[in-house]
Amino acid sequence: MVFDALSSIVSFFPVIGLAALGGFLGQKSGVWNIAIEGIMAFGAFSGVFAYHYFGNSIWISMLFGFLFPLIFGVLLSVLCVSHGLDQIIVGFGLWFLSEGLAGFLYLTVLPSVKVAETLEPKLLSLDPVFYLTIASFAVVYVILQYSKHGLTIKAVGENPKAADSVGINVYQTRWICTTLGAGFMGLAGSYLSLVILQGFTYDLIASYGWVAFALILFGRWTLPGTFFNALFFTLLIGIQTRLQVAGILVLPSEFIVVIPHFGVIVALSLAGILGKKAGMPASLGDYYAKE
Amino acid sequence: MMISISELKTSVKAALYNVGILVFTLSVALFISSLLVGIDVREVFGFFFSASVGSWDSLLRVLMRTTPILISTLGLMVAFRSGVWNVGGEGQIVLGVIVATGICLFLDFPPPLLVLLSFLASFLASGAYGGVAGFLKARWGVNEIAITMMQTFIALALLQYLIDGPWNWGAGLYPRTEKIPLGTRLPFIAYPLNSMFLIGVVCIFLIHFLLTKTVFGYELRAMRSNRVAAFSHGIDTARLTILSMVISGGLCGVAGTGLVLGEYFRAQAGVSGNYGFYALAAALMADNTASLAPFAAFLIAFLYQGALGLTALGLPHRLGEVVIGVVFIAILLPRAVTGLRGI
């Protein structure tokens, strides 16, 4: 009973975890992607779109939930990594664009779709995507810590000039990280729409993208930090939803809804008070201009 | 203001480019929409333009929407000028709505005093709200984008709580408060355009003056271009960060008050109309220049109102957001640092 409740709470983990992983990847290479919220919405739409038009398979649909949003990673890379536009400004533009497109296309090309299928097999009543999310954190961790590619990514995020001087292609590295990152965000959104909500609705991301963005920051740009923060906020969100569903209202429901947001403010402030901006990739947000 | 010929040429060029982008994007968007829903393209164009600029009434409506966007745009510019990302305009507007509604509904003062108090208190409350984010950034380097965004969700939840709970009017189909007293409502210039519009116009000059003609404005620019250098030249960057956030949030609060006193006369769900987010786009499109703010705000209000008109054809109003997103990014393109690099 307790166990069931717990597994149903952590079943939300892929949504927060994959989105944060996507944002983390880009930031580690030195690129802010603040359009997480919108790209997740677009991924959520893409997944349901693929489910309806390309055969009813959740797995294939999630693949498209990963593939379609790559376009926003490419756009961000073209505009910011290659052309040196401000990453934050472009990020806002992409947020508008992706979320607007998702909502617009939803009403024009997508009839109401109900995802009937569920993901199997389940282990401890959690579906494979949950374990794959943990696995992808592990894979990214191993790559970052123990491989040449990981060193490349970190070098590009910290000191692109030095990286360039030893023959690393700064642009290519940032392109790959940013684009893959957008894919992960889309995947997170498509998991939310296909598996958890079993369909697309307006504003389904409900600020989870912004929460994912924030927890990278107070994870101080370490992957374990991001992972555990994502897990912790999954629990917060889960408890929040549970409290509402169970009708146990110690507080008005509007106050319970914002528990994660308060949590972010407290966590970010604490991280700031305790250690400045320690861990932030030194060239995060800076355009690299090759001489 | 003296402008040289070459400057004039560049700005005319830029304006032509922006208008071209707008016309192109809008046409493509409307054309695709008509294909997707199978409605005659002429009808789609007709509905869009008749809802936005087709009649005197609809034009007034666009101007009515321009007002809150304009005031919050000017507010956000103050923060953006200093390199501080206040993205919580929406939350600050909502807080202004809450404060103004609360004062006008529950305080027993003469109406003119209530109006004055509403503006003052909402400026202070929303200013303080923004100021918190400014303080956290200045003191401990806490990321202001995340904080102000979270503050927005909290403010929206607070409004929802108030209109569902203690301030609920009990009548009507959807949760909302009672209407504020007649005496506290701002006069209309020409219905539906209310006198907040004039306050918006005054704000353009005020902020233009503040940003370009004062030491404060100069310090903001200095801080944006190089925080460390500004600090070492004796500019108190911490104070400046907090102050710019206070002014920024405060103006958004004023915009919120305007929505209550001039347009809705009450608090209800969706009263802030995402104006805070649109203002973000407007401020960046206008390149943080106060004199361009009215154009950017009008442009967005025009797209918003036109897209609303399309809902009569069964098209989603999100079309407006899509067009804004594309135009926004396209307007940035000339600011690209260099040609294509890398891949």
C-alpha cells in the first residue's frame, strides 16, 4: 500500500529527470536553454501526434517525441552557438514558438486522442522508461567522468578558447549537446502526455519545465546533484498531487500546488547563501568567437 | 532630438525589415491555418484584420490591450537594461491586480484616495516582490530567471486562492470577486479604451528620460556592459540591481492595477492575460529602447487581438503566440554577431 503510493509518485520521475538531463547537457557545454517548458510541450504534442498518425505504439511515438523537438535544439544552436545571438533572448523566443506551436497544432491537426496502451513490462510497478531514465543519467555520468568526450564537453563549457587550441571543435560539441538536450526535453514531454496523462491537453507541462531548469542550478551543475534534486522534486510534486487527490487539505489546494515552486526558491537561495555560484561552467552563456 | 541622415537610413531600413518580417510571417501563418482547417483564406484574413484594425471599435480594443503590455514592457526594460532578467512580469502584474482589488473592495476611504492608494501600494508590493529576486541576486548570486518565474506561479496561485476562497463573490459562472465601487473606476477615453492609456504614454517619456538622461540610467548601462568594471568604478552594483528590480516590478504592478481599475473592475482568473510574458517579448523586440516600446507593444496587442478574432472560425488563439515567436526571433537576426560557423 505504502509501496504502491511511493512507486506511483516516483513514476513521475522521467518527466522531471529527462528534462533536467537535457538542460544539464546543454549547460555543461556552455549553452543556456531556457525554452525547456515549451520544448517539453512540443515533445508532448509530437508524441501524441505520432501516436495518432504513425500507428499506435507508445515506443515509436516517444521516439518522435524525441526527434521532432530536435528542431528547437538545432535552431538554438544555429542562432546562438553559430551566430552569437544572446542565448537567453533566443531561448524566450523559442519558448513562445514551441509552446505556441504545440497549442496551435493540437487544435488544428490533432483530433482528441486517447492513449489506450500502457508500457510493459513493469518492475516494482514502474515502467521501463523509469529505469531507462536512471540508466541515461548513469550513461551521461560515465561519459562525462571517464571518457574523452566528457572531457571535451566540460572543456568547451569551461574554457572554449583553451579547448579550441588543443583541436576541439567547440561549435560541434555545443551543437551536439544543445540539440540532444532538446531531444531529452521533448522525450520528457512525450512521456508526460503519452504515459501519464494518456493524451494531450493545454498547458500540460504546468511549470515542470521551469522547475527542471531551476534544479540544475542548485544541483550546482553536477550530474548527481541534478539527479537527486530531480528525484526530490518528483517526490514533492507527487506528494502535492497526492494530497490534492486524497482531499487531505491542511492548506487550500492553491497553496499545495505551489509547494514545488516554494521549494525551488528556498533551495536556490540556500545554494546561493551557502556557496555562491560554485560549479557553474565558466563560459556558460558566452558566445565563442573564433579568432 | 537631432538624427543624422545615415542614422535615419539605418532605422528606416530596420523598420522596413521588421515590417516585412511581420507581413511575411503573418501571411504564411494565416495561409497555413486556412489550409489546416479548410476555411477560405480570404475569410481567415478578413476575420484577423476586422478583429484587429478593421473598425474603430476593434482598433480601440487593440489600444486597450496595448496599454498593460506597454507599461510592463517599460518596466521590464529597466531591469533588462542593467542585465538583470526580470521574467516575472506576469506575477508582478497579478500581484498588482490583487493589491488594487483588495484596496478598492475592502478599504473604506473616499474613492479618489482609494485609486491613489491602489497605484501606490501595487507599485510598492510588486516592486518589493521583484526586489526580493534582485536582493537574492545581488547578495548571493541567485539566478533571477528561476526565482522570478517561480514567483509568477506563486502569485497566480495566490490570485486563484483569493477568487476561489475568501474574496469569492459567489455569483457568476466562474470564480471572481465583486466589482469595485463606481467611484474607483477609471474614466474611459472612448469605450473600451480607458485612461490608463494616457498613463502608459506618460510612462514612455518617464522611462525614456530615466534610461537615457539620468545618472541612474547611465549606471544601468555601465553595469550591463561590464559588471566588474562598473563596480570598480564606484557604482554600487548591488543597490542598482535591487533598485532596477524594484522599479521593474513596480511598473508591472501598476499595469495590473490598471487592469482592475480600468478594464475588469474586479479580479478574476486570466485577468493578467499573459501580458507579462508578452511584455518580455516586446521589451526584447524593442531592444530595450523606451521609444520603441509602444510599437512593440502595439504589434503584440494587434497580433493578440487578431488571433482572438480567428477563434470565431474555430482557429486556436495560440496562432498569435506562434507568430509572435517567429517575428521575435526574426527581428533578432540582424543582431547576429557573425556569419555561420562550425557545422
